[in-house]
Amino acid sequence: MKYCPECEAEYLEGVEVCADCEVALIPEEEFLLRKSSQERQREFLTGKQFVSVKLAESVFEAERVKGALEQEGIPVVVRTFQDTAFDGLYVAQKGWGNVEVPESDRARAERIVKELGEVFPEPVEADSDAGEAGDEGGSGQGGEEEP
Ligand SMILES: [Zn+2]
């Protein structure tokens, strides 16, 4: 049995070209292989049942996580907030984007993300915009004089 890769019609042995599409037929094994990989791909692209396993703070972090997950054979979709939000206006939003994997790979992915976080600990942000500079230490000693 042979198949048309375009319209997926079945043909008997001996036929080499699809009568409708005029493309070369392919053997059954190859057809099934293609079909399953196409379905995988389609599922991947439509993003159904993808869940976020990591809120990335930057494109670099997202790429790092993505690389690690893909190495384990997990399909990864990175959705950056900036795709939609960043069009001239700065939108203050936490993080850079989500790293998402299929629901079925979630547990494995979360473990990998966790391990990754231990190898590359996230930098602790010294968020020191509270208080003015130069006001250190001497706050207890009275500078104020009351008449
Ligand atoms: Zn065809």
C-alpha cells in the first residue's frame, strides 16, 4: 500500500503518483511516520494544554530553561509578554515571559527547571531604591532641636 503525502489517499502497489495531486506516493511506513510527527508538530504549534513551568525574568533565562528542557526531549513554547505589550509603550510587568511545556511533561519539566535553578541560582536583586542615599546610620542621634 502506498499513500499520497498531500491528500493522504491510499493507492495500490504499482501506482507511483497521486492522480489528484500529481505528487510521488510514499510507502506506508513513511506515511505513518510523517503523519505522527505532523500531529505532534500540530499539537505543539497549537499550544493546546501547555502550562507554564517557569516565569523567566529575561530572554536569557528563558533560553537557558528552554535549552535544558529541549535537551530532555520536552517540547517548549516561550511566550514573552513583550510580543503583545511592547509596542512603544513600556508596560511594567513582572518578568519577561513564560516558558511553557505540554501538560503531560509538566512534572518532568518542573524538576528540570528546579535542578537548573540550583545550578544557576537566580541573582538576588539588591532592590535598594528605598530611602535616600547618605541617610545611613545616624538616624538615632537627634539632629532636631526644639526651641
Ligand atoms: Zn493526493
